[in-house]
Amino acid sequence: MSTAPPRRASLFRRVAAALAVLTLPVAGLVAIAGPAQAAASATATYTKVSDWGSGFEGKWTVKNTGTTTLSSWTVEWDYPAGTAVTSAWDATVTSSGTHWTGKNVGWNGTLAPGATVSFGFNGTGSGAPSGCKINGGTCDGTPPGDTPPGAPGTPTATGVTDTSLTLGWAAAIDDKGIKNYDVFRDGVKIATVTTPSYADSGLTKGTTYGYTVTARDTIDQTGPSSGPLSVTTTGGVVDPPPPGGPVKLGYFTNWGVYGRNYHVKNLVTSGSAAKITHINYAFGNVQGGKCTIGDSYADYDKAYTADQSVDGVADTWDQPLRGNFNQLRELKKKYPNIKVLWSFGGWTWSGGFGQAAANPAAFAQSCYDLVEDPRWADVFDGIDLDWEYPNACGLTCDTSGAASLKNMMQAMRAKFGTSNLVTAAISADGSNGGKLDAADYAGAAQYVDFYNVMTYDFFGAWAAQGPTAPHSPLTSYTGIPQQGFNSEAAITKLKGKGITGSKLNLGIGFYGRGWTGVTQAAPGGTATGPAAGTYEQGIEDYKVLKATCPATGTIAGTAYAKCGSNWWSYDTPATIAGKMTWAKQQGLKGAFFWEFSGDTTNGELASAIHSGLQ
């Protein structure tokens, strides 16, 4: 006598036919997604036909509830672990883990309005199906879920005046598309717009406003709010000037004593020494979690003759300290107001900061021991960290976390104390979700005397075909290649994070960036590659460009020049004057520049910064 359940025995021939369709073991096949159909046009109903304890027979019935003929159908469902399909008929049944798919075979895919079709299967286990879908929609005929839109990008502000500003943000994402955006000022909806920008006006000068944006999809579902933006209009009471006047800081590079033939004495002969307040000596290296010497020969070993020396006295062979460090010591004797900071890192040597961030206290100790080495402790008045960039990518990518900068600056301040300066050069990426959003710059700000915001190198010939654009735009402009890549956006974002203007210095480049193969004089032209430069393609000192490619126009507060097929952008005394006026209006601490050797022999750019900040 057979022990098989009667229904199971009577289906042996149908099972065999179905197994011929299943060319691979059921559990080993990958689910096949069926073509999308109008979701409300079909339903799928499950029935457990029989159960014999060690197995069962199941059946799905598909019905066309729409008004048009279906050309195919696909049913999807989930079984709990331990429940599985072992054989099937009238459909191709496959699986991916515990997710099962039944797809019509060739002869039963067409389903007229009102018609039904069924497929069956045998299985093991006691679980029930869940999460049923028919052609992408729920099995009861409800359309596939139209999810609400995502959050727009955190807005940025440009064109900030006494009474107006322009907001911009990264578009929200939605599976069906975005219909419009609601703009909120201080929690109150002030506008609905169809594009990711809004010009707000009628504001009060010197007043702080908070903005957020939400998106709505095509059926008016509202998504989550963007991140908040805080903006202060101009014209109010600005931060008081820093004690002793504004910062006027220049970078002096140790490698400049070689091919550039630029020495500390040039600061004197150019007149720049009398017009600055701070010098960043660049660079010390960061290796093995420690601050290390960058170039020992240039730093403290190179011997200077009498005519090369600041004090007019030649170095001797047995002199305890020579090189740039001794020349800086002599410079400080002539100009005792100048503060000198030793800057560590830079573009090339920032790769070591990640390891240093793993033990900030040990790193700070190593830096203190080096800066305060008895041989040159009197030369330096503090330390500057030029980390490009915390928790983001520069020459290399850092993954030390958003808190790494704050932890490092806190350790530096604890070790160097209040009698030394502790500063940092930071990104000027004012875009939504950019580098300034990757690390806790606001948290670190409490430990620094000031930030040098690197408001240059926004655009350059690393984009070899262009578009041509000023590398140091003060503001945005129509056609700018990347929103948020301008000085105003960076300063606005930093202020919005709660960092006061009195801790921010505006950056100026004493060089230009350029392309060749350009036919268009105005910005936005195409190019064939970087223009030739004295030391590096695509970059040239101001002192050279002033003579070889004079400025032919200005845009966004920066000069540009078209000469032959070359196109350059750079700052001039006139554009620097405009930027210094803006910096004072913003209540910034001052300005800094990269770097001394790019200036003319009479230091006209350093003079422009000095005059502009008076």
C-alpha cells in the first residue's frame, strides 16, 4: 500500500513535466525580475491546496484586474528559513535565498482583462508566504509604493548683502521625480520653487537667518528637511579687529632657496617684511605619527655669505645654527613684531596625518619637542598644521573620522599652551557635503588662534579641457563650474557652523593658473591642456604673468588674461584691494598668501594686502 498522500501520487506526471522546465536545481537559481506592468492591473492569491506533514502543495492564482491585456506576469514572495519549493508546474520558479519568484512560461503569459491563470508547486516546511508582489505591485492590486523624496542638500548662500542673498542646494532624489521645493526661513515657509535655488530679499542688515529646504514629489509627498544653514547679512556690527591689528601672513617655502633663489633677505629688500605680521615657514613633514624636519639643509645648515644675509654677516663653518632658521632669527631682530610659525604638512606631506591622528597627544608632544628644540626655539612663535584634508581626500584619502581634527587641535593647544600660536590651514570647499562638512572644523576652532582658509585653487588645468575659470573667485557667477567653490561660499559655510569671522583669514594666491589651446577670451572656454609654466605646467608666478600675459578682464573679484592661445587667472593689486575690502566687511581676522616668491621684487601684492587691511 502506498504511503504517499493521494493528491501527491496523482500529480507525479505533472511534477515530471514541471521538472523538465526547471533546468537547474530550484534552490540554486537566481530570481528573475519580470517586466514592469501597471501595478493595479493584476492580483495574486495564494492557496495551500494540501498538507501531508512532511510537505505541502501550494498554488498561486493570478488575475488581470485591469482593462488591458497583460503580456507577462511575475509573482514574488518570501518563505521563512526551512520552507522551500521542491518542484513546480505551469511556471518557472526560482529562488535567491529565501526569496522566491514564479514567472509565466511561454504559453500562459498573455492574460486578457478579467482572466485568471494558476501555477502550482510542492514544497517542504510549514512556513507561510509573505511580501507578495505581482509585476512589482502588491498582490492585492495596490500600486508599487511611491516613496517620499530624499532630503535636499544643505543650502549654501551667495551674494549676501545687507538685505538679500541667494540660496542654492543639491537636488533631492526621488524615484518618480521632484515637483518642487519648499524654502523655510527661521522655520516659516517663505517660498515654493521648482529649481534648487531661491533669491531671498527684504532682509534686515546685520541679522542672522536660518534656512532649510524640503522637497515634494509628483504626488506632493514631502521628504525630510535639508541640513540647516545660518547666514548673517552684511551691514551690522562686525567682530572687533584683532588685538594689534589684522593678520597679514605670508608663506615662506624652504625649497624656495634652490631654483627660485628666494631667501629670507628678499623679504627685507622687497619691503614685504615691513608690511606683514606673520610668516608660516613651510613645510615640516609628518611621518610615523610625528612632526619631523622637512629639509635639514635649507632649514638649518645652508651657509649664507654676508651679502646674502639679513644682518650682513657671513655664516661660519662652526656656527651652531645656519640656514633659513638663522636668517629668520635675524629677521625677527630687525622686525620684532613678526611672528613666525612652523607649518607642517601641506599637499605633499599630509599623508602622515592619519597615523598622527590615532594618538593626538603623542603627535603634539613630538611637534612641541621639534618646534621648541633649544637650537631654534626663539625663532618660532607657534605651530601651524596644513592638513589636506581631515577625513577627506587630497593627494591621498584620510579616513580618520570627523572628530580627528578637533582632537588633534585640542592636543596641540594643551601642549603648546596659550603663550604659543596654534593655527591651521583649512579647505575652502563650500559645497554641500564637501570637505568643510567632512570634519568638525567648528569643534576644532575653539583651540586655534585662527584658520587660514585656502580660498584659491578652486579651478585649474587639472581639468585639461576646461572650462576656463578663475582659480580664486571671491563670489559665485553665472557659469561657475562648481557651486560652492568660491571664497564667499566657504566663509559663509564656516560662519554658519558657528566660527566667528575674527578667527578666519582670507587666502590670496601670488600666482596664476592657466590653460592653453583656448580661443574664447571670457571664462568658460574650452582648452587642450595646461599652459606652460616656469616650474610646473598650468601654474605661473604673478611676477611673470604681470609682464607676459597682462590682465584683460575681471570676474568674481579675480583677474583673468587671454594672450595668444593661453588663458590665465590671477590676482592683481586692484583685485586684492577689492578682496581686502570684502574681508573687512565680513569681519575677518585678516588675510594670508601663498607665497612670497611669487610677488614682484618690490612686493606689490604684499603691499596691496597691507594697504587693503589698514
